[in-house]
Amino acid sequence: MKKSASIPKPSAKDKLLNAALRVVRTKGYSGTTVDDLCAAAGVTKGAFFHHFESKDALAVAAADYWSTVTASVFAGADYRKLSDPLDRVLGYVDFRKALVRGQLPEFTCFVGTLVQEAFDSNAEIRAACERSIFGHAAEVAKDLAEAKKKYCPRADWSAESVGVFTQAAIQGAFIVAKAKDDPRAALECIEHLRRYVAGLFPSVNHRREVKQS
Amino acid sequence: MKKSASIPKPSAKDKLLNAALRVVRTKGYSGTTVDDLCAAAGVTKGAFFHHFESKDALAVAAADYWSTVTASVFAGADYRKLSDPLDRVLGYVDFRKALVRGQLPEFTCFVGTLVQEAFDSNAEIRAACERSIFGHAAEVAKDLAEAKKKYCPRADWSAESVGVFTQAAIQGAFIVAKAKDDPRAALECIEHLRRYVAGLFPSVNHRREVKQS
DNA sequence: ATTAAGATACCGACTAGTTGGTATGTTGTC
DNA sequence: GACAACATACCAACTAGTCGGTATCTTAAT
């Protein structure tokens, strides 16, 4: 769609999408005005409505954008290089912990925030959030399925379902962290998630947590 | 604060609080207007601002109201009568599953929805949500602490932390259900939570799930 | 190489409708 | 008649979206 070589300077569209991720996670979707987004992106309203039909259309685009941004973050993470699938699964959870840094709006989930507000009012936004969350869950489930096949093929849980649960637990971790205004609350929750996932492989002598860079 | 005997007919204040629980869970907090709330409650704007200083003040009151409503729901549930603390803990999780019925806005968490939007913009709302979530988590932690003392006093997890995690997992379950627009996604997540909690007591031969009325 | 012509990207003043909140009644009860 | 509990009318600020306009980039014929 757009040549990415030579860094042509960020377009208003890109700036608006990035601004949306930041501002919406801070103020919520309804609480974010189009003017807020334009100001944060450093563009005008004309630019906004040149690139997006409506505020809701931007939300859909931003959710899809979030999917690609996060996909590349996880694709490039160190734990992906581990050869053992269970190492990758636990490495994923540890990586999620490592991502909990800085202020809350910097590490919480854009689509998780968005879907809370839009699930009932806009079907297209909800669908975009579903793609993002369940697409990511499916990636986690791939490693889970491999690990299950290798270590406990007869276990009575499905990789898909556990993959979704990892996402739920992490989303919930963000909510309690917001309620307490303390990122450490999220970390403790993700610790429990890790313990649960490790416990799904009772035959394995669990290695220690892999430190993330 | 208010005498509850003899059912004197619902005041505008009560109607507004109940309307807030319903409407905010459907449309989100910023997406809900004062007029929406007045219409849903069947009262006028004058009544609204007679009882509440501002929309934000109503949010705080509604969060505290949510705390009392939910506290009485759980206090009156059958699982509370079980004598064994671990039975009560697992009965709690099963009860949470049983509450997942009807449309999404009917069983999702008011304060979970609210804090997502208000954690950064209004400290009093956030604090009210913290009281609600962590107060409830502490109730769950009471039974967890008793169960731990009875069955595995030397286990390396704290009842408080697990109590908070139960809330996180349930909040996350609601988010994935909203994303998928399917309550069953929440049920599957709560199943995983149950498996995790049960697994914290490895010495116990786990009984089957208690059916809820 | 120049130029004409169209397309794309962007600007910012403007508008119609909405929003939280206010000012001023009215009603019933002690 | 004083006070609480509402109701009605209204407003100033804000909000999503529009619209006429300009700058720059693409294409292709000369």
C-alpha cells in the first residue's frame, strides 16, 4: 500500500493512528475527542476526516493497526528463538511481564480498553477488537499446542482455550492495576498466570524464569 | 444512611443509581450522558443534580452502591453455607460462573467497566473502584486463607494475591466475552480459573463442581 | 525538459446538534 | 411556612463532522 523504504516522514494518517493508541488508552474512547487526537498527532481536523470517514472508522483502523504493531513486537522478541515449545510458552508469559513498565497507559492493551466501551454500540469496532485479541491468542495457542503434543498429549485442556485464558488473565491484570493505580498489581496477576500455565505440564521439571532484556 | 424497611417506593436517587449500573455497563461511562441516566431512571435533570453534585459524583456513589449490592448477593449465596473453606472458595468460583447469564451488560462488572475509563481522569472514581474490587477480593481471600491454613499452610502463595487474581481473571473473562460477543468465552475462562485455584491445593482430592441454583 | 491536468494530502473556519450544569419554579410534608 | 424532593426551561461550552480552499505529487503528452 505504501513504500516503507527510505523513511519518507510520517504521514498524518500514521501520526493519527499512533496518537489514537496513546490517547485512547489514557482517556478512554468516548472520552477522547477528535480534536484531542488531532492535537496529539499535530495535525488538523481536515487531515483527520481526509483519512478517516468518522471517529468510529479511525477506531477500527487503529485496532487493526494495533494488531500489526503488537504482532511485530512479539515476533521480534527473544523468547521466539527458543526451540522448545514450552520454553516459548513460558517465555511469552515472562515477556508479558517484562512489557509492564512505565505508566499504565503505556503498557495496557488498546483493544481491551476499546472493546469495553464499544462492544455494544459499534459492531465493526467490536469485530476489529475480536480479531486482535483472538488472533493473538491463536498465536500463543500454536506454541501451547506444540508443547501439549510434546509433553502431555492426553491432557484434558485445549490449547485454544488456554490461549484465550492467557489473554483474559492479562486483560484482567491491567484492570486491577488501573484500579489500584499500581503496575505491580498486574505483575502479581501475571505471576499467577505463569504458575497456572506451568502447572498444565505436570510432567515437566520447570526451569527458572527467563530474564527478559 | 437510609432506612430500608417497609419498601417506601424507590426514590429518584435509588432509581438513578440502579439506572447507572445498567446504562454504564451497556454504553460505557463517557458514552453515557446525564440525560441517558435520567431517561432510564424516569426522572428529570433537576432530580439528578438535586441528589448528585455532578456526573462524576454519581459515578462515585454508584461504585459504592455496586459494592453494597454485590456484597449482599454473595453474602446470600448458598456456597456461603458450606463449612469447609476450600468448598467455599471453589463454590465461589462456581457461583461466579452461575452468574454469567443473559446479556453481557447484565452480568459484567460495573466498577471494572468504570475504572477502565476513569482511572486517569478522576482519582475519586478510581478510588471507589479500588475499594469495590479489592474489598471483594479480600472477602474471597478470607476463605482462601482459611483453606490454606487447613490444607497447605506452607504453600508459597498468599491468599490476598490469589484473591486479587480471581478478580483479575473474572474481569478479563468479561473482556474476552465482550470481544467475542459471546458469554461462553467468559465461562471457559472462569473454568481455567477454577482449575488454577483447585491446583493450589494439590493435597486435596477435588470434589466435583457444585451445581448452583 | 516542460507543462497541463488531475489526484492526493492537508488546512482551519464554520455549523448543527449535544452536553454537563444552572436557575427558578412547584409540590407535598412536617 | 420551612424544607426536601422533585420538575421545567434554559445556557455556555463542547463535539463530530462539513466545506471551500491550497500545496504538492503523479502522469503523460508535447
